[in-house]
Amino acid sequence: MTISELARAGGVGVETVRYYHRRALLERPRGEGIHRYGAADLARLRFIRGARGAGFSLDEIAGLIALDATDDRARAHAIARERIAALDAQIAILTAARDALSRLADECHRGAAGPCPILTAFEN
């Protein structure tokens, strides 16, 4: 695959692939002329996308990739548990925000006079 084919198959832009090269998350193909990528490169790119989707930073992803080479399952497990805890914290914050906004929306819908509680809530 060319870089554009790799990017398309991986669901990212060409500049993202180049950025991952600079971050040493993806290896640059060797050789002259058009660089070619293989199935392993696509698998790595999809791994990076999936890990990003799970909320891992690029530094954490680099750490996971390095662990893959050492087969350090205990450390990979610890990193995953840390990410789960961080996601749980984010979920709690978002749930509280949703609940507060839902209450404001209900108050706004019930009231017929005066300023909307949604608008006044964000003035403070």
C-alpha cells in the first residue's frame, strides 16, 4: 500500500500517518521511490486508532507498543486499569453535567414567565 492507501484503510489522513512516523509509533518504510506499507503497518495503525478511541494518549500508546515487544502483560494490565479509572472519572463528571442540564431543561419547560433557567445558570 502507498501512504495514502494506508491512511484510507486505517481511517486517518496522510498527515496523521506522517505524524505517527515522527512520533515513532509507525515505522517508515525503507527503500527508494514510493514507500510501501504492509498488513502489519495497517494493523499497527488500527491499533493506534483503537487505543486513541479508548482515551490513551500517544505517549501511553508508545508505552503499550514497547510492552508488546517485551510481552509484559502485568504492566499492560496496570496501564489498562489506570485508563479505566480515568474513564470512570470522566463518566462521573459527564453524568453530573448531563443530570444538571436535564434538571435545567425541565425547569425551563415548566416555567412560563421570567428568564429561562438554562440561560441564567451559566451567568454565574
